[in-house]
Amino acid sequence: MSADELNKLYEEAKQKAKETPADKTVMGGVEAIWDELKRRKKQTEDDSKKEKEVSQRLLMQLGLAFLAGIIIAKIA
């Protein structure tokens, strides 16, 4: 299930919970959906953080390789 579908399902479940506040199963479903949304958001944030770290590391390695090439060219 995609994040958009999950969001839509959450909104529908939240609306049902407002209509029947005494129904504990509906409230449990809302909480379960909300927990899944939070988990996916955290996972997405972690993935983007890892991608950023990898790209920064790669950029640093390329910069160092470029500088080493310049130094070697000046020496030779």
C-alpha cells in the first residue's frame, strides 16, 4: 500500500472514529494506521539521510582525487 493510499485510509478511519467515538475497534484501527504512517515517515527520513551521507562522501572522494591529480601533474 502506498503512502497516499495509507493517508486516505487514515483520514477515512479518523472520520469513522469521530462518528462513533465509543467503538474501540475503530479507534484501534486509527492508532494502527497512524503508527504505520509514523514508521514509514521515519524510514523515509532515514533513507534520505543515508543517501545524503553517501553523496557527500562521494563528492569528497572526487575532490580528493582531483587534488591528487593536480599535485601529480605539477610534480611530473
